[in-house]
Amino acid sequence: MAKKLLFTISLFLFGALLMPNFSSAAFNTVTFEDDTSIYLTGQSLYLTVESGSAVSDMSVGANSVTFTMNNGSSFALKSTDRKTLANTISSVVECASGYSRVSIISDSDQTIIVTPGAVCDADFSSEGSTGTYSAPSSAPAAPAAPAEEEEEEEAVVAPTETAAGSANVSAGSGGSAQATTNQGTTVSLEIPAGAVSAESEVTITPTETAAESVSAKVSAAPASKNIVGGYVYSFAAQSGGEAVSNFDEQVTVSLTYTDDQISGLDEDTLVIYYYDEGLSQWLSLETSIDKETNTVTALTAHFTLFALMAEESEEVAGEEEEEEEEEEEEEVTPISEMTKTQLRAEIARIAALIAQLQAQLAELIGGAGQLTANLKYDDSGDQVTLLQTWLAKDSAVYPEGVVSGWFGSLTKSAVIRFQNKYASEVLSPWGLSAGSGFVGSTTRTKLNALYGGQ
């Protein structure tokens, strides 16, 4: 039986890529006597390092695995999700019906980075058959030109695979990244100059809502909302081996959709939502809709899970209500008689109900008793007033005690003091060692716990 190995990474949520050091690494100091599972937090993906592998060092990042190799070192890495295992030396990858696998024996001292991509596309005609492909060392190649000359020149072929996207972003000029889904839609990010303080790698990973890694969070979606296209999108950024979750400038998020995806939904209700880890619920972003290009756009100052949601059209909602009225009350199976599958479904239903009730409670309490929005420098309004009122309760945190409703430099300094004071609860989950002045989910959660309802 494969043993599970949890690699403790300095970043709790996204993980960090630890760069190897040849000068201090001894020959094959990391050996694997049994099959060992590793977890990539950025892709919510398990990989298996097969028994018999022996390398000088190995580090697990959010979206890749780095092997430090000596002359004679070797490893075999397997994905039961059949992910393409792109590697920096373009080694051939085996693509079987139940897994994908790359096996490398090094003939020199070197570093090899393996980055899982889309599901491999080998065609299997019988059980147990395999195929091979040469894994790219960088971004996936562009789709091949149409084989049939008779095809119409303007015909557009939708992607057949879901592909994550990544890009390097600089502090001076910003940058952009884009990912695609197998439904022919795209998700893209436009990062302006000044959003990051140093060169960063930005990644977008589409994940199907049925995936076990996001099922609990998907279940927390508002009851009246439907996730369009069946995908959620994980946005992540790293700079110097550390995760970047908050930005100094607003980042533009754009999602496309097809007419088929919104069949039965009200197009006017399309909204981009993000998942708040602290509140364990989905929150909406102010969203603009371009119906001519089937594109929705929103701004955000932090990265987490994002999804496009919409409400059912009035016609469809009415039909469902009529069907429910006509249906007889179903017999409820006692918990003691439920199967494992039924129990999982019941747990997911109860978790979704709890999340919905928590959201309704937050709305009922309102701004007078809870911080419900992310806050940053130059914001203003009732939520800022509440923040300043609470911070002023601790003279060591906010000695000036100014309650103006405007988030200025004094308020930012007070937030930083508060974050440093409660670093283990506010900063450590993000792998941060010092306050940023941005009031995000963990900062809000601690403030609400201390002062909520007062």
C-alpha cells in the first residue's frame, strides 16, 4: 500500500517552491523505499513517487515538483489523473489508460522540474494499452492546423482539453495570463504595472466542480446560484519562492461563456464570485457583462478560487416549482441505513445549508456587527468606520483612534500592528511574517471574533 507523505511547505495555502542547493546536497540523500504520495496545492493534485527512486533532493511547490539530481540519480513519477508531466529536459512520458508516468535516470548533476498540465490525449483501443508523447519543457504547443484542406477557413474548433495557464509578471510592466477549458471558454488575468513589487509567476488552474478537492467549497455556493460551465478557477502567484495573495493594484478578471452553458439561466444575473476562506462562503464581485462577446469582467485585489455564477431564468424556475408541487414527498432514508455514498451526499447537503445560513446571518447582522468586505488603503464607507472603531479599542494598536470612515495611512499602520499582534492566526495561514495593511479574510475573521456584535 502506498504511504502518504505530507510535505510541510512554508506556505499553508498555496505552497512554495524550494530551490535546491547543489553545494550542500549529498549523493542520493532522498530515497523512496515505498510508493510515496505528494500533493500540489495549486492544482489540488496528488502524484506518486515510485519506490526505488533516489535523488539528491526533492521539493514540492504549489504547481510543480523539483528534483535535484546527481549523475546516476533516478526517479519515476506517476499521475493517476493522467496529467501530462511536462519536464525541463523534455523526457518522454508514458500515457496509459489509467495513469501517466515519467521515468528519468540522470547522466549529470542537474535540476529537473516536473509541471503537470492537461490530461494526456493518447487514444486507447483496448484495456491496458499505452501511448507516449514528448513532454514540452515550456508552455503547451499551439493546436495543429486542420488536416482537411476542404474545411472552411473560418471554422473554429473548440479546445478538446482543459489547459492551465501561467505567465511571468513584472513590477514595472505587469503582465497577463490565460487558461482554456474543454468547453471552448477562456479565463484570463490582466495584471497592471505596480500590482506586484517583484517579478512573479501567475498561474490559472481550471478545476471541474465535481473534483473531490473543491466539492465542499462548491457545495457552499448560494442556493439560488448555478456555477456556469461546471468549473471553478484557482488563481495563484509566486515571487521568490513565496506566495503572493494580495496586490497593490486591482487585477482584471475576464471569463467567457457559451450560449449552451447559460441555457435555462438568466444572462443578466451573471456574476463572478470568489471563495472567502475565512468565512467559508462565496462572495460576489462587481461584474460587467458584454453579451455580444459573451464575456464577463470584474476587478479583484487578491487571489483565491473564482467562479462564474447565474440564476435560473424565471421560466425555468417556474417549471421546477410546478414539478416540485406535483412530486410526492420522498421517503427519507434513516442515517443508520445510508450507504457511504448517501452519507457523503447528506454531509455535503448539510454543509451547504450551514454555509447558506451563515451568509444569511451575516446579512442580517449587517455592517453594524460584522466586517464582511475586504478593505485596503483609500477605501471609505461604513465598513471602514467599523474597522476604525474596533481598532481604536486597543490603544497599542491604534493610539490615534481616528474614526473618519476613510482608510488612510494611520488606519493602515493600525491594521499592520493588529496583524503582527495576532500573527499566528492572521499571517501564518498565508505564510507571511509581517502585516501588509490589507484587511482580508483572516484579518476580518479575527476582528469579528474579538469585537463582532458590539
